[in-house]
Amino acid sequence: MNVKAHHSLDELLTLYKTQTNPQLARRIQAVYLARKTLTCPQIMDITAAKRRTIQSWIRWYNQDGIEGLKDKPRCGRPPKLSASQQQKLQKRINAGPTASDGTCVLNGPAIQRILENEFGVLYCLNGVYELLHRLGYSCLCPRPRHEQADPELQKAFKKTFRPYWNRSKPNIQTSESKCGSRTKHGSDSKGH
């Protein structure tokens, strides 16, 4: 693979080690390995990238240097919430539910109502979950607890409670017949 000498090997190694963006670091690593005259299959083994991807990275580097390896702005629909609105939503979620929310846990439908009432944007439920994921929230939430629950009594109950389950008896076949009929084998139900 022919790699233009935009940077020395030491510079590429330093750029690779100091890069905070993992995608860009991986691309710089591939260029560094190609400059060290490794073959494409060897680079594929090290970076876990496909041949065409590595070839594209080398081509981008040859054309524009490190700038060519950086992600380009992508087209797409602009977000419904601005960055400042997203921060306000995060603060609102972290503060927990209020009395006006009518719930003890901020789940998807509750956040959907908050987005509509407080921010004036409509999200479908799937969109709410995707937004929460982009903001760093997981779909797991703690089980709601009653405000009058006593944790000490609950611990004492767990220590003293012994579950007793009635085990069902195993099924024992009582006859050779497998159809469940009570007639004898070979008999007719018609009267002659």
C-alpha cells in the first residue's frame, strides 16, 4: 500500500496514542501500520476492519492527511431539541418526578408528556427512548417504593419469611391407553 508521507512514523504513533476519538484513532493506527509496510491482511487482523475500509482510509489520508480521516458532517434531520433544551431536559429528569407529573417514576410516557408540555415538541414513544439513549440514560429504572414503606421491617420480613411451595406430584400413567378413554381395548361402544 502506498502511503504519502504527510507525517513521520513517530508523529503518526503520537497522534494515534493521544487521540481521544476512538474512530479517528483506529484510522490513524491503520495508516501508521501501512506506513510500517504491513500488508492489508495484517492490518485487517490488527484493526478488525475490512479491506475496502482500510483502502478508503489510506486514500483519504493520501488526499488530505489527518483531516481526511476525520468524520465529515452528515446530512439528516435537525434535532427537535437544541443543545440547551437537551441540557434542561437532563436536569429535569435528574430532578425526578414532580407532583404535576402524576407518577412516581419518570418512564417513557411520562417523559413524552414532559417533552410536549414543557418543551412543546412531539415525540413518539420510540423517539423518546432514542433521545434518552443519546443523552446517556438507560432503560433500566429502580422499582418504585411506597413513601410509607419501612426498610427495616422489609429486611426483617425477608429474613424470617420462608417460602413454602406445594410441589405437584409427578404424572403417573394409570393404564396402557394413551388416548384418555376408559373403554377397554377392542370393545365397541355400540350396543348389538
